[in-house]
Amino acid sequence: MFTGIVEETGKVLAFEPGPKAWALSIRARAALQDMTLGDSIAVNGCCLTAIKFDATSLHFDVLEESRRLTNFSTLRPGALVNLERSLRFGGKVGGHFVTGHIDALGTIEIFEPRGNDHYLRVRVPAAITRYIVHKGSIAIDGISLTIAEVSDTSFAVWLIPHTLDVTNLREKKAGDLVNLEFDLLGKHVEKLLLLRTN
């Protein structure tokens, strides 16, 4: 379980196919604090298990399914990725509850400064807009954000300068893919209502 509050941006060192899985290596600092083997780390919002680490880097096995369903397919050495350690009991919940299970990929339509803030509009498959609620929460590449606008095919959020400073969004542009995780409560409510009506 995560909160969508990114602790740092790590830098991809390597992402290569291996005999059993893709091998992802990331240079990190904050995410390495109190690290133990097998810890869960959200990488661009996707929950991964640390299989190895040293003083400066984290290493993960990534399944082909995870690579296919996330923006990991576009990762290259040098790319910035958002990192968050899993929530610990007694820790702060500054964002919202995020599981690290990516629901869909979105495509950035508009990303531009408007005054001191930045406006980000993301196109999504029409079938999933039912999970997007005005003023609700969404995780974009693992960042907990509040939805400001909703249409039939997209949604928009506003970003403060701090969010750009501490996340990988500062490298994004129109056409880039982003990982999306919708609010967990909405998905559970939908399932319960479907069971009830059936």
C-alpha cells in the first residue's frame, strides 16, 4: 500500500530482458533508507519487489505482463522514474490509498504552464472514464493528484511547481504514456453494486 506521495525520482540504469524476467536497475537515495530484501517499492506507481540493492541502486524483476500494461515499455537508461516506499504503520497518508496495481495507460494530450501552475490533460480509453470523478483522486505515474476536469475521453489535473520539481513529470510532453491507478474505493463500490443488481 502506498500514498501517492513521491519520495524521489530515481534514474534508470538498465532495463533489459533476462532469461526469466526483465531486469530493472535504478539509481536511488531516499528509497534505499531502511531497505530490506523483498521490500515493495512503487516505480512510476507500479508495485515492484526489490530483489537486490546496494548503497546506490535498487534492482527488480519485471514480468512481461507488467511491462506490457505499464509505461515501462518506454523506459530507457537515464529516464527518471518516481519512487515511493510502501506505507508503514504510523506513517503519514498525505495523498490517498494507492495499491501499486496499474489500471490503464493514459496519453498526455496537453501539458503546459498556465500562470505559476501547470495544466495536464490525459486521454484515456472511453470504457474506463466511469472511474474518473470530478474532485476525486487519481494516481498518475504513482503521484496522488486531484481531478479538476472530466470529459468523455479525458481528464485534467493542475500541478503546483513543487510536484514538477520532485517527480518525473518535468520530463513529460504531449504524446507520452503515463500509468494510471483509479481510486480503490470506486472500484470496490462498482463491484458490490454489480453483485447486488445481479
